[in-house]
Amino acid sequence: MNQQQRQDAIVDLVRRQGYASIEQLTDHFTVTPQTIRRDLNALAGEGLIRRVHGGAGLESSTVNTAYNTRKTLNLDAKQRIAALLARHVPDHSSLFINIGTSNEVVAEALLEHQGLEVITNNLKVAAILQHQEDFNVIIAGGQVRARDGGIIGEATIDFINQFKVDFGIIGISGIDEDGSLLEFDYQEVRVAQAIIRNSRQVFLAADHSKFHRNPVVRQGNLGQIDALFTDRRPPEAILRLLEAHDVALHIA
């Protein structure tokens, strides 16, 4: 078993049990405590587990990681995903771009495009795109979330419902093995659902850490998207669902 296989197995074990001690993991994988500590520190750095004294536990299902931390987590993977997704968006397209750090990286990857019309409920996405003279950037009204510049609420949903666009680009906080797309904020979820309803094609950008997180609010399911852009091969259960729903898989 190589390092990547062992770390994936550690995440699966912690997910099943809720907690695993260094001693248990050392015995289970027949490696040294130092090796397990390095694994746990690396996995915690990716946001896949929560490092606790003597072992590892699950990330919270009710509170998201702080925005400034999420901006740097798996940044290289997000940039590769964003570059790949951007290649599937033609010039002169119309699109929604939702809240999320992955979506902000996608916005940066779209800067080389021409003639895009972008409707967004993300102040940071608007700031990234605003200087492109041949882009038409439209920002949704509503309540601005202080922690990340996301715009949410009933006014935002009403605004989104005025449009029908070529592409809806969404992020997610977690993907359950039953195909549920999961988030932390029910108000954010309702806006994302409006984006999905009003997009001809829906692109989901999600790095590998999202396959091991379990936020509490259901946003939708994999059958509602047209393409998943990620950086590693998803778990087998997810692969079967993608095939069953004819969802294209793009691995950066």
C-alpha cells in the first residue's frame, strides 16, 4: 500500500468510526507512529480530517472551515480544475457563477475568454471579472455575507430567476456517497438551487476533499449536474452514480 492509498484508507476509517487514534492506525497499517502523524498532518492540511490530540476525527458537519483557510486549501488542485473547466466554456457564453473559493479560481481562469455575460452572487467573483471590458458582469442583489462576500436571501433568488443561461458553475462543500450535494448554509443552498434550475448545463467544480465531507444541508444531487470537474478519481460509489445519471467526469 503506497502513501496515497494509505491516506485514503485513513480518511475512510475515520469517516466510518468518527475518530481513530494514532495507536489504532499504527496497528492497522503496520507503520510507525511517526508515519501516521505525518499522514494525519497532511490530511488535516487538506481539510479532509480534523487533527485532535492522540488521533483524528471528522470535520464538523455544521460549521464550515474559515474562508481564509479554505482559500489556500488544495489551491493547486483548484487551479487545475478551474483551468480544465474554463476550456469547456466557449467565448460569448452566458453563465452563473456561485459562491465558493473554487468558483473564485474558476473566475480567474475565465479571464482569457471573450464576450462572457456573467451573473454572480459572489462579490469576489465580480471583483475578479470587472476589469474585462468585453465582459458583461451582473451582480445579484440580496444580503451580503460578511465572511466571504457571498450574496444570499429571497431577493437573490428572485434575481436569479429572471435569467436563463448557458452554464451554471457551482461549487459544493461535500458530496455524499448516495450522490447528495451538501452545504452548510440553507440560504446559500436555495440560491444554488435557483442557479441549477435556470442553467442549460450545470458544471460542478469540486476537489477531492469534498468526497469526504458531510455538511448538514442538502443542496441537490449528482443527477442534476451535467459535468463534474475534479482532481482525483472519485470513490466507486460516486463513479457508479455519475455513470447512471450520464454525468461527464473530467479529472484535472
